[in-house]
Amino acid sequence: MDLPFNVASHLDASIRAAAAQLGLAERGFQPEVRVADPAHGDFQANGALAFAKREKQNPRALAQQIVDRLADLTGDFEISLAGPGFINFRLKPAALLAWLRAYDTEDHLQAGAASARAGHTWIVDYSSPNTAKQMHVGHLRSAVIGEAICRLLAFSGARVIRDNHIGDWGTQFGKLIWAYKRHLNAAALAAEPLEEFERLYKLGHNAADADPAVLTEAQQELVKLQNGDAENLAVWQHINDVSLAAFQKIYDQLGIKFDVTLGESFYNDKVDRIYRELTDCGLAEESKGALVVFHPEHPRFKTQPFIVRKSDGASNYASTDLATVLYRSEHFKVDGAAYVIDFRQSDHLQQLFLTAQKWFAKTGRKLPQLEHVDFGTVLGENNKPLKTRDGENIRLKALLDEARERAFALVSAKSPDSPETERRAIADVVGVASVQYADLSQNRSSDYVFAWDKMISLEGNTAAYLLYAVTRISSIFRKAGGDAVAVAATAPESAAEINLARKLVKFADAVQLATNALRPHYLSTYLYELAGDFSTFYGADKVIVDDPTVRARRLLLCHRTRLVLVAGLQLLGLRTLERM
């Protein structure tokens, strides 16, 4: 039997079959297969312990009964018992070789990587900046985490729709259009459009605060826009078009391309249906002039209504977000939607999901799986939200520019004799990747400290370290005279060879864990450990040796390590290099 890509899933299925023979399956037995401590094996099944404790049986005796029915696995694994009933599985060198031979391309890796989300349609809602404003460091996490999640889902067999749910509607446009008509600087608009829009908005906002007559005029501009006035719609459309073009310059650097950009304005004509349905099914009610939904069964929301229409009759985030849920269900027919939005919106999204759940149930619809992919804050080295010295949000464009310059200094120090154009090209990849990876290597639910010196370094868990590992393997193949790997490569023999091969097999587990949990840092951690295991192997075992058998099997390990590193980094949204 060929060893499948996901060895842990293979073991899970085999143990379930053994448990069924023993009559354990119908009593709720779960194998609980996980990656093991390397000292004990490659994988470990802990289910016998929990099951036996619940059933008042001897866990070690039960585990032995399961092992006795796993004869079909003994060709590939050394199977042993440990402690009170842990079943350990260690892959034999021949099985490691079979896996390395089978998964020789990215396509073959992907073909084996199907997860529980395979075959499902997922829409990922991420980035979502406001138009007429520059993207700043606060937009970084949603963009890079969202893109990594899209790639993980797609790699694992899901159909993915990337949606940039931009903020392109609302009261701010009245003040902006007022200022645009009266104070626009055409030259500034052509040179730095978002800076000009921000200047105009501040000018309009301050003028409206200082003069009630200006506030009235700004409100009239907003009413004209909402009523479809041709001139104001043209100004609004121009603002959005220019904003999106500026955003795309940032997205291009981060390797992001959206499938749809459906902002708040898209749902403006769809909210009346939401009000009507919520009212007709008895879910929404009038309260102090507003239309609200109560969730008295929820401890936090007993007295906190979900306002779906404001008392002045205007829509808000709740109404457009509910319209979005319905549109994604009806138009895209999604099975799930992932909202990559920071933790401060947790209450809003929880109320949104509760409301949607009740609404869909009352109207006989199937609700897609809704997940809040929350994330923490980017902190400066003072442990406060990252800002400029003036207290302003750091613009994302400036952040990426600085990353490239710092990477250029690193590359120049390492390879001072390389042509500047080459050093600049390398620095472009390393700089942007460093910003992306510094974020993705963290548990997304936590805050993290943005520290340049740690981020752009060839030491530690950094993008530069991983990219350098890829280029070092590429240099081995240049010395070997090409990428060809001998078909006759034999099973790994030395301790370092076997350790590296075992780590490569666990790529599947890391991808599955990151995809199922929507947490890219699980994959980041794996890639860092893989690079470390390769470094140990490279230091212990010379690759380019005279013995053709040894040379072949070590080149095979090098090739598969580079394959997995490149595939993993690309799943995180990073570009890679051949030289560095």
C-alpha cells in the first residue's frame, strides 16, 4: 500500500477500523492521532487512554488490543506502546523513501493535501480599507493573514473567492465631496491622490465643525449622493476608482489580487429587503425609533440590541453586513465565509452571526459557516500600537519602502560585490517577505511587537533565514550540475538524513493544522523547524560526494526540502529566490 500524503490521517483511519473490529467505534472511541515527540516516534495515538478511563478499562491492555489489529501498518511503521496506553508509530526508512518519491512536485503535494474544507466554496473577507484614505499599518494584518488563508484553503481543495469589502459609502463623503468641489488641487491629486483626498476630508471636516452653514452644505451633498445625483455620483466614483488603483499598488507588493471588490455601496439597495424580512419573521422590532434585534439568551447581549436600522432611518454596518451574508449565500452559494477582522469587532460579528443564524432558520435557508478570523494589534517596541513619532498611523507604503531599504543594507553587507540592480531585486523580495512573515509567524490572536532588527535578520525565525535556506539548497544543485534527482536513490540511512526525511513527511500535518484552524503560524513554525533540520543535516552529511548512492539519496533530500520550503512560503504569500 502506498503511503499517503497525510500520514496522520492514514493512521487515524486504520485505528478507527481496528476499533470498529473491537466494537469500540459505536461507543465513541476517538484515535486522537498527533505528531509525537521525536524521542518516541513520528506520530502518537492517545485515544485508548481517554476511552479506557471513561469505560473503566485497563488503557494499556486496550491499546494492545488495537495494536494487535494493525498488522497492515507494520510494513511502514515500527509500532510500540508507551506509558499507560500511548501507541507510538515510527516510519521505517523504506516508507520515508516511498513518501519522498511520491511527493516530488507541488502538484503532487497539493493533490494529497485535501482537508475537511475540500470541495467547499469559501469566501474570504479581508483587507477592507476605507476609500479616500491611505492604507496604514493597521491594515497589514488583515491583508497578509487573509491572503495566506486563501492560499491554504485553495491548496487544500476548497474553491476560494477573495472579497475586498471596502468602506466606500457613508457620511464622510458629504464633507469630502463638499471640499472636492471647492478646494481640489489637481496637481496634488495626480501626484499623490490619497494624500489629496485625506487633505480634502480634513479640510471639509474642520470647516463643517467651525461653520454650521458648511455642515448643512456638506449634508446636502451627502443627500444628493444618496439620491443618485449625477455630479456627486461621478465625484464619488472617481474617488473610489483612484483609491482602488492606489490600494492595488500595495496589494501588488504583497501578492494579493481580489476576485471581487464589493463594498458597502454595493449593498445600499439591498438593505430594505433585510428590514422587511427581519420584521416579517418576528426577529426585529422597533425600539426608540430604531429597528433592532435582541438576543436575551446571550449573557453579554441581554441589554445590548443589534441595531439594524438607525432611528433616523439610515442603514449601518449591521444592515449592510446582513445583506452581505444573504448575497454571498444566494449569489455565490458559499459553504462558508471567513471574516479576517481584528478582535475589536468581536461583539459586532458575534451579534451578526447570531442574528443571521436565527434569520436563516426562520426563513428556511441554510446558513453558510461563518467564522471570525480575529487578530491582535501590531505594537511598537514600547508595547503600544505602532505609530509615528507624531502619533500618526504609519502608512503601509512607507513601511514597505523602509523594509526594502533595510533589506538592501542586509544584502549589501552580505554580498557587497554583487551589482546594485541584483541587490535591489533581492532586497525587494526579502524586505516585503520580512514584513509578511513577521506577522504570519505569530499566533494571529495575539498582539506582536514590530522590531526591525529581529525582523530583517538572517538569524532566528525570520523570512530572510528561510529564504536563505532555499537559496543555499539551490546553490547545492548548481554545484551538482542541475536539479536532476536519481530515480535509484535509496532510503535515508544516517541519523541526520532520517530526521530530515521525517520532518518532510510532517508537512501535510502542518498544512492541515493551519488550514483547519485558519492559523498560518502553524505552517510558519513548521517551515522554521524544517529549515533548522536541514541545516543540521547539511552540517553533518556532505551532499556532493563521490559515492553515487550516497550522493543520490542526499540530493533527493535536498530537492524535497527545497520543494516543501518553497511551497510552504508561497502558501504564506511570500516570494522566493534562487540566489541571495
